Amino acid sequence: MDPSYLTKLEKLKTRFQDIEKELLDPKIASNPTTSKQLMKERAQYIETIEAYDAYLKILADLESNQEILKSDDEEMRALAQEELDVLEQKKKDLEEELTVLLLPKDPLDEKNVMLEIRAGTGGDEASLFAAELFRMYSRYAEIKRWKVEILSGSSTGVKGLKEVIAMISGDRVYSHLKFESGVHRVQRVPKTESQGRVHTSAVTVAVLPEADEVEVELLPQDLKIDVYRSSGPGGQSVNTTDSAVRITHIPSGVVVSCQDEKSQHKNKAKALKILRSRLYDFEIRKQQAERSQSRKSQIGSGDRSEKIRTYNFPQSRVTDHRIGLTLHSLDQVMGGDLDLMIPKLQSYFQNLQIQEDTQK
């Protein structure tokens, strides 16, 4: 293992031991705020410390077996060599685990997300696929026992979606969905195609971490709020009161509209929630761009060429172009079994982070 990693692990172990001593101090134990903070810090380290302790034991066992190999007893040497092979594999596995555990934790991983899906290139076929992608993510959320709340949506006459914005809340939602942002391309024969030709359409997906009021402060003087009557497909008015809300954030120019609820108050609350997440995401991406000039925009323009994933229906194939992964299980993926892909994406980007970390 890289010596710098061992140094980090020793520092973590020292800090972990200090925390345990502090928690035994009656003065600290009687202070709920301090003890809670220490318990939280201890919880962050415990998995790494347990793996490190197991690693140190493996190193000790390896050293012991190396000594036995110097013995005159042939049978003992054979047993030691056999155990050495097992220990070496365990050592390798623990080194890989510790390398991942030492990566800087993404502070956003625990957050809920704002999922935004929009039909891009492809007309009605793109809107139909946007609706199917939303069902796919909704089913995945159901499998994970997450809650899905639609905040805003715009449907088409062909039972498709021009756009849908939903809040997904639950355990570590962002950590699972953060790599879904980008252009998703679909290749299939549309129902309206009489000659059986395969068409290509595109849908954009953006996954934004939820922002609370503390993280993004919205000043009244920075907001322009308009109210109007909500409309349905074709533009016809579906409400007799001005319940729809459009909020413009003047400094950034970001505009959010909500009209799904009959209550102006509820539409305004949803619009503010969406606005906070968009501004929060903008700031995060700005910071990341400053650290890495090569980072691209999450959703691009919606053009077919800016794709992260292709769903090919004639061949029942789904391909993630970032990691070169192709699965011939399209029905399962569209049915919400995204764990066929997401752990592989997490592993890929973890490895990239490890490479960046070792090159520093």
C-alpha cells in the first residue's frame, strides 16, 4: 500500500482513539452537544478503523508465516505457504477497500435529489421516452424504498412528457443517482412509423442535490414573482384563478414555473424548492469547474451527439458510453433494475478519484 495512505490511516486511528477517550470523560458525557458531535465523528471513522485493524492483523500473520517458511519442518512450511496465498489475497482485498474508504467523502451523497427530465431531439418519440425514463426512475425509487414527489410536469397529447421535475427523498439518494445526469438516447421504431424504420431520439436528465434554506438564501429583492392562470395541453385554461406561479431569480436569470397545484401558495413553495436546488447545483458546478477545467455541463443541449447512455430497443441493449458497459437486459433496466449499472458507475468514478489522489 502507498506509504501516504498508511500515514493517513495511522492519523485516523490516533484520532479515533482520542475520541473514544474523550467520550469516557464525565464532563463530555454530560454535555449532549459535544458528545453527539464526537459520536457522529466516531461513526464516520469506524468502518475505516475496523478495516485497518484487520489489515494490521493480516500483516502480522504474514510476517509470522514468513518466519515459519524458514523452519526445517517440511510439513509446517507447506502449511505456511498454503496460508500465505490466502493471506496475500486478503491483504490485496483490504488494501483496495481501504483505498476507497480513504477517498474524500462527497458531502452531497446523503442528500435528497431534484430529478429533472426533459424531452430533447425527436418530437413525440422523445416525449414518450421521457415518460418511460421517469417510470424507470420511479420504479428504482420504489425498490430502494425512496419517496417520489412530482413538483412540476408538462405532458403531451401522446401520453408523453415534455418535462417533469420530481423530488426523490430517502437514504443516500444522491450517491446513487448523481451519475445519471446527461443525455439519454433511445433507438427504436416509433408506433407512428409505418415503414419500420428505427428512429433516434434524446432526453436530458439532470440530478440536482436538494438545497435547504440555510444553504441557499433567497432574498425577496432578488425575486420577481408572477402569477397567472394555469393551462393544459393546447394552452387551454384549466383554472379560473391565478394559481400558477413563475419565479425569476434576477441575479442569475434562472426562471422556475409551477402550475400543477390548485393552490397558488403550494405552487410557490414548490417553485422555491426547485429554484434553491438549481442555484445550489449551479454553485457546486462552478466550484468543480474551477478545480477541473475539463468538467462538462450536466445536461448539455439535448442534442443526440451529447450522450451518456443509449437504449436500443430492437436489440434489447443498453450501453453506458462513459464506462463502455453494454447490457443485453433492456427490459430489466427499464423496469427499474438500475443496480445492474449504478454500482459499476460508482466503482469507475471511485477509481478515477483514486488515480487523481495518487497523482497529487
